[in-house]
Amino acid sequence: MRKTASTASVMDAQCPSRLVLDRIADKWTALIIQILARGTMRYATLQREIGGISQKMLTQTLRSLERDGLVKRTVHPVVPPKVEYSLTKLGRTLIEPLHALCRWSEKHLPELQANRARAKQAVPQG
């Protein structure tokens, strides 16, 4: 049975919506969306703004976001070539939920770190 928007369920192992969830739940996607929410940017600016992302990962993530219609890539016919990235209308719908997720991560970081430290101490050393 083919899934439609009204019958899509990420709980169904065969539902393509899992691929969508995988894309938007990716940390690099969340960070790229956060940066592009500020406006159109060039590749080098994106890489500089997102600490720790490799050139390969940035390129792969931008290509996936472009393929999914979340990011628009614009090539300006100048020498040297000027390439800019911006969020599409669909991509902009992710700003609010991903911003909330990023803020939640920052707000609860101390609790999470304390829980991890407690769990690590509780593990018997062999």
C-alpha cells in the first residue's frame, strides 16, 4: 500500500517518512537550518559558522537538503563562481521546531551531563 500524507507514520518501518525524519533529525541539518535562518550565505561562511563540520559533511548535507527541497543553491555567473545557499519556503518551516530543539539541548545540557557522569560512576570497573 502506498503511503499518502494522511496515512504516513514514522512508526511504520516501511514508511518513507522515516527517511524524512532521518534527514531533519540529523545534527548537521539542524545546525545548517539554524545558520540559514539568518539569511542567504556562501559555502565558506556556513563552514566557518558551524564549528566542527568537515567540508565533506557540509557538502553532503547541503546536497541532501537541496534534493529534498529544503535548501536552494544559487550559482551566480561570475568569475570566480559565486554560490549561495538559502532556505526554501519548505525549509523555513523547520526553523521554529529545530530552533526549539537546539534551545532545549542547550538548556538541559547540565542535567544531561550530570546524569551521564552518574551513570558512568555506577558502571563497575573491570
